[in-house]
Amino acid sequence: MAPSLRLPRVPPPHRDDVLIAVAGLLGGVLLYALGLRSTPELPLPVPGWYALVALVVMAGAELLRRSAPLVGLAVGVGALTLDTAAGGLITNVVMFTDLVYAAVLYGPPAAYRRIPRAAELITVAGTLLAVALLREPAALLLGIALGVVTIAPAWTGVGVRAHRDAAQAARLEAERTALLAELDRREAVNAERARMARELHDVVAGHLSAIAIHSTAALSIGDPKASGEALTVIRENSVQGLAEMRRLIGILRDAGTSEEPAAAPRLDGIDALLAQARTAVRDDGFSFALRDGRAPGPLPAPVELAAYRIVQESLTNAVKHAAPGPVTVALTGGDGAPLVVTVTSALGTPQGPRAPGAGAGLIGMRERVALLRGRLAAGPADGGGCGESWEVRAELPVDSESEERP
């Protein structure tokens, strides 16, 4: 069985197109009834009432001006030809100009480019033909009329379509800009949440680790003196942790009103971190030392803050997980060279109670180093004759491109 031929589905006419077709049809009938013709009947065997046939066809073409503009224009050309031969109604001419305008405005891009040029060529050719046949200056008026019917509506459609396309492009650009702004806002919010999470973890984790270790010791050791010492350490770390929390909360609350930036920790405060770590461990086998081999000169604030937090988190991990032994913090580089932060601690089986870890510290350190486009390595290393050790090594660039990205 042969497949059936399916014609393309044409959408129903727009409401405005229906109104235009009805208005043109009624106006043309009225002008025909009053005997008002746009041109005298030509000496052709075409009855005058054919103008009404052309009127009906032209009105039907108007129904296609938006849904199938090129088809409507083709039908309109035939209807205008018949109307001219039958004597002509001004309504048919007006509706034809609207079909030319609609073909440029609603037609495909090819029609948008070619119809105005075709109208110009048809006008020139029609003018030359009229002059050649009539051989009178009045023939130029036919060329002018032809230009009004074809060129004027075509270029009017070009102008309107250009403005419409520009407005649509501007609207799409505005929507794209709004979408990018929303994505930037979400990214900024996520980055700020990650930064706050790193700050809270780095500031409070050390104090909470010391509290967990000494509270476990106080519960498991029957010596009142040792329990008293553990409770003293717990109290000190509780007070310090509470103070740090209040400071961070104050910074967050005043972030939108304070004009001066909050003071950031500096590498000069590493001695205080080492002292805090000494009080956090109960085993006398631990020792903490700082080897500062940096070149003299200031460091970018983001680099110095990241180095301080990496040392702080590394010491916290050493307190929680390291075996008794030396814990060394080494700082090298600076003066244009990358700042290298190395924290080593003994690797083995910890003695006594230890606080559990969740791995968030290493994640925070990696995020800090990645924001500065640096490198971080953490894992077992050769202790240089002192046994196997755990080493955290961060290399932080200090050039002008090391500013922390949002």
C-alpha cells in the first residue's frame, strides 16, 4: 500500500490577521458597491466583478500573513494581478502592501534579505517597461506607484524586524546576565560557607581535641592530682575556645557594617600554637620545636593566613594522632620564593587517650592550598634516623598571583 501524502500542518491564523482580512474584505465590498476603482478597466477580456474575486483571494492571503507569510505573498501577487486587470480596488493594493511587509517581518532570514532587493528590481523593471510601452513621462508615475506598493513596505518590514531582533537579543542577553549573576551569587555563597567551615574547624578543633583528650584521661585515671591537672587544661581550652567562637561570631555579625578588616593571624603567633599544643598533650614524650628559616620580608596576607592555619591544623592532628616524639614546624622560602611549611611528627601507635578525627582537617588544608595555587603533600616520610614520621608539606606561592580566589 502506497504511503499517504501528508501536507505540512499550517497553524490557525492569528486573531489580528483575521481582523485585518475581515476589515479588508468589507472595505473592498463597500468600495466596489460605490463604484470607486483605483484604475480604469484595461482593454482586456476581464469582467469588472473579477475585482471581487481578487478581493476574496487577497483576504484569504491575509489569513496567512503570520503563519505562512511567503505563501500569502505568492497568493497576493496573483490576486493583485487579477485585480489590476479587472479595474482595481484600492483595498486590494493596501492589503498587498501588508503582505509584503508581513513576508519580510515574519518570513525566514532569506526572505528578510531578498524581498527588499527583489522589490527594487521589480520596480526598476516595471518603470522601464511602462516608459517603453507608453512613451510618456506619465509612465514614471506607474513606477512610483509600484515602488510605494513594493519597496516601501519591504524596507519598513526590514526596519521593524531589525528592531525586534535587537530587542530579543537584548532580552536574551539580560536573561543570560541575570543567570550568570545568580550563578556567581551561588558560587560566592558556597565559597563563603567553605571559608567559614575552614575557619571554625581550624580555630576550634584544637581546643576541642585537648578537651576530649584530657576529659578521657580525667575519667580513666584514679589519681586526684592528675585529674585536677586534666580539668585545669579542660577549663583553659574551654575558655579559649569560647573566646575564639565569640570572636568569629562578632566578625560575621559586623562583616556588613565594619569598614576595617578584621585582624588575621600571623606566623609570629606560631610560638603560641606550640605552647597550646604542649598543654594539650599529657605525655612527656612529646616535644615541640619551630625552625624558622624564612627570608626576611613581608608575606601576602592570604599566604600568611593559610600557612598559620596549616600549622595550626597539623599541630591539632599531631596532638590527636601522633605517637610520642618530636613535633617540628619548619618554615622556609619567602622573598619571592614560595613559602614552604613543613610539619613532622612521630608515626606510630599513640599512647593514652586520643580524640577521634573525621578527616575534615586535611580537606580544609587542601582547599586553602588550592585557592593559592600551591601544592600540598601529607603522608608517611623518612624521619632521618629517628624512625618513620608523618609529614605535612605545603608549598605556597608568594607572587602577585597568589591572592586568594573567591
